[in-house]
Amino acid sequence: MSDTQINWGKIKWQSRRGMRELDLMLLPFVEHDLPKMDANVIDDYMDLLNLSDLELFRLLHGTAHTDNIKHQKLIDIIVACHETRKGVEGV
């Protein structure tokens, strides 16, 4: 997927999950970090969004783990990016 094929509006919309805890982690990630990553990571992120809110919440907060290596790597990246934003307004 090239930058011209990436629909950032769609990605951002699908990242809005309706759980404030998820929105606080996913939306800043999509706005600030994901655009700097390669197309494979973006594809993996879109696949990750197919999980339910509860599954995502548990994975992002470390109360569950996945055997899907791509998902786990991405979860680790999202959590690490979120950690750098802690203390910033709205996070």
C-alpha cells in the first residue's frame, strides 16, 4: 500500500472505538506515529482493528496476550508510543 492509496480518514475513523481508554491510545498513535511507519505496519494495524474493543483493551493494557506475532509487535509499539505521551494534555 503506497501513501497515495492510504485512506487516513478511514483509518482514523476505524480507530475511534467508543471506549475512551482505547481512543486515548489509538487516535494519537494514528495521528502522530503510524504515518511514519511502512505500509506493512499500516496493513497490520488495519488487521488489528478487526479485533473487538474488549480484545484490544485487554491487549493494550496487558491483561491478555495474543499468539499473533504481528499483532503483539504492533501492540508493543502502540503501548511504547503511548508511554511517551503520558502527562501530555488529554492523555
